[in-house]
Amino acid sequence: MALKTRTARIGLNCALSTPFTKEGAIDLRRMAAHAAAVIEQGCDGITVFGTTGEGASIAVPERYQALAALSASGLPLRQQVIAGVAAATVHDTVEQARAAYGMDCRGLLLAPPFYFGDSGDDGLFRFFAGVFERLGGDLRDVILYHIPGMTRNGISVELTQRLVKAFPGAVIGVKDSNGDWPATERRLRELTGLQVLVGDERQLANAVRHGGAGTICGLANIAPDLLRPLAHSGKEDKRVNAMVEAILGYSFMSAIKAMIGEQLGDPAWRIMRAPLEPLSAAETRKLAGKLAAIRDGEAKAKPQARAA
């Protein structure tokens, strides 16, 4: 199997929120405008259909439509767009991946199957191998997605190494969104040759100083300017920790969308696809006030232990 790889450092990649209309369809105009805005404000690229983007609720035909709209807006998909893939069956996973490859995205952010949780590495290897084999010569540029809090299955170091060995060149990295620094540090130490990314912005600067390749994260929807120095030089900014702590007082996905709407003066951004619920107007105002105070330096970041 001949594999085509792309190894450019990920850097600061926005886990793009997905705007919806009142009828529940993807708002393609708002999506394209927001993608262009975060890149203009400092992101190196975007990831669509990830956790922050409510990707598990987005069907394959919608994925083609959204990617086509982004391409038509002038966004170079091959250089700047990673597509999240998350499904419970090999067939559905392959169809989502084919949509991304068919539209010439940079690569995949590939989650393990969900619902049947606590699966062992042998079972997960069989799942991923089934996906990779069906993709055949299209297979390339896979970032494995470790987010057991959502998928109920994790991506171990051993599983990663096994897939790298069995499918040379296919896997280029791992995104660790579990927020467990010792486990992240082990990935940074042992997964040599792969890009190790973090999803928890509070770990970003430390991970980059330890050789991390950057982040795919939700906070980049609203604060790419603050995050860029962390993702590229490992420079700490206590405001980032404080913003994350404030946002985690709410549903993260709903909070990010509400804050996008606040920045744009566009409350339609608060719409969530069922079964998720939006923040209320009162919650939105309260959180927006907290974040504004943090940006202005009027709130102190919650102290966090620095990893060695």
C-alpha cells in the first residue's frame, strides 16, 4: 500500500464550532466566515467536525456540503483543514473519512468507536485496521484522537505504536484531550516521530516546551491571539488557564458558541444541534463578563502545578 504523508507541524489549529440555522441545518455562510476569521487572527488551520464542532451529530452528506462551502470561500483544504471522524461502526467511519479525503482535506482526526466502551487494545486495533484497510491507497495523514471522556475508549501508547508499525506512514500524530499530564508526557517521550497535540489548553505551553507539536482546541474559536505564543513558543499566559476554568463552569461546546456570538453580536451562534442545549442569554452575559475581565487582567488565573 503506497501512502502519501504530510508532516508539517500542526501548530495552532482551531477545533471549529459549527453554526446551525433555526431549522437545524449547518449555516454554511457563518461557518466559512468564522473559519476565515480564526485563521486571520492567528490560527494555522482548522479542524471541522470535531468535539467542539458537534461532529458526531453531522451526517456524511452534510460533511461534503460544508467542506465544499469552505473550499468555495477560498480556504485551501489541503493545507489548512483537518476533518474529525467519529463513528461506532467501521463502515460509517470509512464513509466519514472518504468525505474528507474526497474533498482533499489535510488529514483526519480519527476517534475510536464509541458506545462499546472500555474496549481493549486488541479490539481497537482490529477496528482501526478494518478502517485503514478499506481506505486502501487513500489512507494518509491520520491523527489519532484520545478523548476517553467522550468515546469511552482511549488510544494507548501501545496501540499507537502497533498501528504505526502495521501501517507505515499512515499515522502522523496523536491528539491527547484527556488532561492527564503524566500520560501526555509519556506520549511526548515515547511517540518519537509523531506529532503529539493537546486538547486541554492549560497544558499547551508545557507540552510545547517538551516537544509537543501544538494543539487542536476549542478556545481558539475565541482567543487565537492569546493561544498562538503558547502553541509556537511554549510561552505561558495565565489568562488562558483562567479562561478555560471559567468556561468549564458550563457545557464547553455551548459556552464556546455563545462567546463567538458575543464577539460577533450574533446570538444565532448560540444554536446547538439536538440533543445539546444552548447557554441562556443570562448565562452568556455572565460568562462574557468573566472572560472580558480576564482578558483585561482584572481576574487572576487559577494556580496550576507546573509539570517538570
